[in-house]
Amino acid sequence: MNNSRKSSIESLMPWVTTLVLLLLWQIVSLAMGNASLMLPAPTEIARSLIEHYDVIWPNALHTLYTTGLGFAFAVVFGMLFGLAIGASPLIYRGFYPLLIAFNAVPKVALVPIFVLWFGIGAVPAMVTAFSLAVFPIIVNVATGLSTIDPEMEDVMRSLGARRLDILTKIGIPRMTPYLFASLKISITLAFVGSVLSETIASNEGIGFLMQAASSRFDVPLVFAGLIVIAAMAVLAYQACVLIEKRFTRWATRGK
């Protein structure tokens, strides 16, 4: 098998896998009969997507907006704080246990607090998305910065480099692959945070739409919301992959 054919097969595999799973889903739903109301067929979900397009579209944009802002703030804060923790053992020992404690707190328990602080609307969703997305970024940036090869540090010091020079010339480029690995995780967590907050404290967004649909037992619309969230998360993930390939080509082995 030549390389071009192998590459074509690899690019088609996600689509083939998805189609096979949808076909199995359709068969199972048809076999369940009346019980399929709890698990609507893909055709029913597609019909709901088309019928409620005018409702799904603005709510999807609202979720994308809150998720994007929360994720953007998480990237900026996570990079700055991760650089500080990775560069300073004193800051690491002082703040890292607090970060672990904050990450261990269930974010669903924080949503009511965010509502008390910011009210009902987009802000709690952005803050929840931020709180879920920021921890992986901080940890990966700090890890990439703190794992500089000691021999490389010795060589740089022997050439007269200062600590700042080592961090900017070696540490930051070294942590770049770690950063993009964390971004691919954090963007999906940001969607989780936004939808979680929207189901509790919002009058807009896919989470609110799913909550409203479930209250009137419109199961196909609930699954349609899930499909929309999954599609947006996959597209955002792929955007991170493309940016990663652009900026970290040097860190990957060629085929």
C-alpha cells in the first residue's frame, strides 16, 4: 500500500466509523419499537435539527460565544500562571496545592456561587468554562517549563546565559507542545462548563434549550442539542490541532 492510499484511508476512517455507528444506532432504535422514544433514531434527531433550526442556531452561537470567551481567558491566565509556577519553585510550592484543591471541587457546586456573584446569564457560563479549562493549561505549561534538560542549562550558563535567557530560549519553546496538548483538552472542558452553567442559570444557550426540551419530553431535541455541542467541540478541537501543527512542527517526527 503506497503512502497516498494509506493517507486517504486514514482521513476517511473517522467518517466511516461515524456512519457505521449511526447505522447501528438506527437499527437498535427501530428494533426497540415504542421504547425508542427514550433513544430516538438518528433520522428523528436529524428531523428535529431541521424543524428547530431557527431555535438551535442562536442558542448554539450563544454557547460558542460564552465557551470561546471562557477558553480565551483560561489560555491567557493559564499561560501566565503556568510560566510563573514552572519558573519559580517557591511559587510552585505555595500555589500548586491550592490549584489541586480548586480543581477537586465539583464545578456544579460552584455554579450557584457564580450566580450569586454575577447573576443569571452569560457571565456564569464563561466563568464556569474558565474554571474547568484553566487547570490543564497551568499544569502542562508548568511541566514543560520545569523539565528543561539540566545539561542544556549547564551549557547555556557556561555561555553566559542568564535565567531569563534560558527560560525564553529553551523553556518556552520546550513547553509549547505541552501547551497545545493542554489546549485540546481544555477546549472540550470549556464546552462542558458552559453547557453545565446554562442548564442551571441561563435563559440562552444549548444547555438551556436542552433543559427546556427535556421538561416537555422532547427527546429528539435534547439529542439534537447534544449533537450540536459535540460538533462544535470537534471543530474547536480540530482548530487546535491545525494550530499545533503550524507552531510545533519541529517537535514531531516526520512520517
